[in-house]
Amino acid sequence: ISHHRQSRLRRSGVFSLNAQEQSPTQPLEQDTVRKVGLFGFWASFILYATFLAPNVNPEASTALLPELFKLPGENTVNPIFLAVFGMLGVWPAVMAALLIPLQPMNQALKAWPFVTASVGLGAFGLTPYLALTSYDQSVPTAPSAAASFVGSRAFGIFQLLSTLGAYGYASGFFAPNDLNGGSDFPVDVIFAYFLKLFVADFQTIKLVNIPSCDFVALWMLSSKPLYEDMKRRGWMKGEIADWGLFLSFMLTPLIGVCTWLAVRPELKPAVVANSQGVVADVGAFSDGALPAGWQAGTDAATGDSYYYNDKGETSWERPS
């Protein structure tokens, strides 16, 4: 890079990604209320699952477990609980789609290990990340192939269709009609029957109670990532209509947030500031065609594109 362009880069205020400015050991957002509240919930949920969850018939949980992994129609599982259990497999994908694209570039704590843990542990595996991560919009996000994949509209549409199918099954549309020897009851009667059985199982069987509570927990925990994702994409500007839209996404468990994933716009660049003020828009650039370690940015003063890497090197010329 020429001396003239180096001077121009400095005069325009474009930041340098040196080790001190972009160190992954920078402190996370100091949101004490969120951290204490989420860790308190996490500890309470663990205590509930360990000591307080109803377990009137332990043998029922043992017998139910292998049935959960049989195909619908080949098991004896209540269709409402089977749908809830199946949607627990959708929640990790939804959380990945919300959290990975929002992960700050300079944050050492990564989302993917916790999202992966939530596949088997649900809210137990995910809550620590939600308590510790930063949602600081002044820090650029870390572009990656994984973020592009889970952030795609096609990924969101697939999760939405999977969730709608589970809701349909829980409602009795696809459930085996074996009531009273196979009498032709309408769907609402079938649903009411299975709902009554589900409530009874929830109150007595631990393997029904804890996953059902976990589903509700993940639903509640998704509110903050959903809000931050909508805000980062320009949808939460403090207007009443924005809050109404947010609440509409939250009111329907899982369907709402999946709908957002299916319709949300592309992630906007984060406006990054240094000690001299706002300097550039970064964070939404794809590095697919750039050499490893290089990112693209836009000089806020001139509108020109520039390139930088994690070694602190900057260039107006596209690296090859």
C-alpha cells in the first residue's frame, strides 16, 4: 500500500485491526441484570429437573423413551407430546440462525458449541451463552460460511415448514384415529382427547414434564435474540408497529420466530466507531472470494472499499 493511500486511510479515520483493538479478550457487555437473571433461571431449572419434576411413575419414563424414536403411527406416544419432542430438534437450528450471525467479531465465546449442546440438553446447554454473549451493535459481526447458511431465507423456510408439520400432527390431522375402536371423530374431539391425556402425563411422568418445560423455556429465551436480530436488521426502531410485530412473532411458540427467519432481510453492516468517532460500516461483507483472514470494509468518509486482515494490514487494492 502506498504512503499516499496509507495517509488517506488514516486521515479518513478507517480503523486498523491491530491486536489491541480487536483482541478476543475484550470484556463482554456488562449487562448484570441479564446475566444474573439468566444464570438464576439456569440454576433453578436444573434444580427443578433434578429434584422437583413429577415422577409418580418412573417405569413410564423408561417405557416411553424407546417409543419416541419410532416413526409416527408405529409408536404409542401421545401426538401432542411427540410434536413437542420433535420441535425440540428445531429449536437448536432456530437459535443458531439467530445467534451465529449476531456473534461479535471480537468475542472469544462462540455460539456454535452451545447451540450444539442444546441439541441434547435444550435450554440447559444454551442458557450460559445467552447470559454471557454481547449484543453490542457497535462491534462488527463475524462473517462465515456457517453464518451465511443459517442466516439464509431457505434455512428459515425449512424450519417453518417443519414446525407447521409438527403443529399439524399435534392438532390431530395426522394422528392415528383409534379412539373408541377407530370411530370417525372430528379433529377437535381428537385433539381434546389427546390434550387431556397430555396434561395427565405432564403431571405424572418426568420424561414428559421436563422436555415440555424445556420447550417453553426455549420459547422464552428466544425473545432477546429475536429482538436483537430484528433490531440489527432495521426492524426495531422504537415504533409501536415494530413492537406489535415483535409480539406477534413471540405469541406463537416457535412458529413466530420461524416466520421471522423466513422473511427477515439481510443483515445490515454494523457501524463501527473508534476513539475518533464513526469510521466505517463493516460486518456484513462476505469473505468467500478473499484470501483467508481478509475482510472488506467501506471508508465512511469517501465511500471507497478497502480491505484489512487480522494482522492489522490494510489495503485499497483487493488482495489476491
